Amino acid sequence: MIVLNVGRFAEEKGLSIQDLADRADISYNTAKGLYRGYTTRVDLPILDKICSILEVSPGDLLVQVPDNEPVGLFYPKKVELAQLQQTN
């Protein structure tokens, strides 16, 4: 699966979801989906804006991981409670 790392890079820059939405001129809900990794489709102009804001390339934001690998905070819908308990 492909995972978005927008939230990780935004946090490193000290940007909240609202900050990201304001700077990219996108809705809060769109920014939230990108930030938390819920988004399954990204328009290229939005991806370009996000990359510019975070000073990264698209390859930094889009990462391929095995389907069975828990990917943590920024893709919570894929992390099940049992997986979290196994890692602790």
C-alpha cells in the first residue's frame, strides 16, 4: 500500500492541520485527510503545493509499505488494536 507522510513532515515544520490548510489554500477536511493519511487520492496541483510548503519532493511524501505492516499514527485506519498490542 502507498502511505502519505504529510503529517510527519508537517509536524517537523511545526504546522498544524489548519496551518497546512491555510498555506495550501485547501479545505480543513482535505488537509486533515492528507495530514492523517486518510486520503486515497491526491490532485497533482495540491500535491505540488504541499511539497512546496513542506520543502520535500513527492517521493518523500508517498511511501510504499507492505500491506500487512502497521504504519502507525499517520495511517490510523490500517492499524488495528491487536497490531498495536503486539508491538508493545
